[in-house]
Amino acid sequence: MDAYLEGFINKYDNWLKGNLIAYSSKVIPIGESLDHTKHIIPSQQAVQILKDAQLITLAECICRGRYKNCDKPLEVCFVLNETGEKWIEKGLSRKVDINEAKTILKQANRAGLVHLTLYKPDHEVFALCSCCSCCCHDLQLVMKFGKAYILARSDYIAEDDPKKCIHCGKCAERCEFNARTYENMEMNYDPEHCYGCGLCITTCPENAIALNQK
């Protein structure tokens, strides 16, 4: 673990020990993955979080800019409200409206990025980022260093229809949490590792996967 990640885990551990936060971030489902869900909590969707914000600003992903482990889009992180104002003043972000924000979310989905809400100690959602496990500080801490306690899963879980699955492996390529593996021309799914991000749903050509509320 490098000094950058160590700084985050030390900060998170202090906040958690002091009961200032319950977790550092939470997975938010891709909006398109909820189209066929019967029971939806609107506040858990990325678009609704942005609609509820008083100010939406857009910034480049600091983590991908630092690690450069992939070529996925950089300008995909939303910084909200008072924190967004401070970022604008520092020249780190720019104000966007909800229409541009929706377009950015769709681009992030196509790129296979996971939506995460980030929390401050007062439990305010101050940012909504689109993340990859190879660069994101929180996803690296969870996937590479076993710090699963800092990340809350979404309120949904993926469920497969074996009769529809053609074992193409596309969902396994998109899964950032190793819940899906593709070996010997067969897709295998372990729901215990599913964080409910919805990336698998939006790539399945047979509509064989659905997000259901837990």
C-alpha cells in the first residue's frame, strides 16, 4: 500500500473509530440497470442524488489522474453543494446542469465505471464519483487490501435467469468486484461478492440479469 492509500485508510479508520461515519462510500446502482426493477428507492439512484443537490460541479478523477492504470474517462466525478463551491474557487471543478450530468453518467456506464457516493463526517454526500478498481482509492482498498468495511453495498443485488444466459462472458468482463468469472466458456456468479452496482445488467445481450432490492 502506497502513502496515498495509507493516508485514506488512516483517515477512514479514525472517522470510523470516532463514530463520525458508518462507511466512507456507498455503491449506487447504474440508473439504466433499474429499468425493470419493481421496487425502486429513488434516492439510491445517481440521477436523483444529483437532482437533489443544490449545486452540481464536475471534476476530473483524482485517482485515475494519479495512477493512470487505465484509459477510462477522467472528467466523471461530481462534487456537490458547499464542497463544490470550494472546488470551483480553487479551479478544480466546473458547474454543470442536470442534463450534462446525465450524459456524463451514461458515458461512465458505457466505460464500465462504478458509481460511488462519498461521505464526510457529518454524513453529507459531498461527491458522486464513477470509479474503477484499478485506480480508485476506495475500491483499491477494498479489492486489493481487504478493507471491505469502508464500502457499503447498494440496496440491490443482481439475480440471474439461467434459462436466458448464453454464457457470453460480457458481464464477467464488466464486474469490478469479482462476483462473476468466465472460465471454460461458462459464466459463474457468486452473489456473496455482488455489490449491486448494475454494470452487469447494462451489458447483458439477453436481459438475463436483473437488479432486485435486497
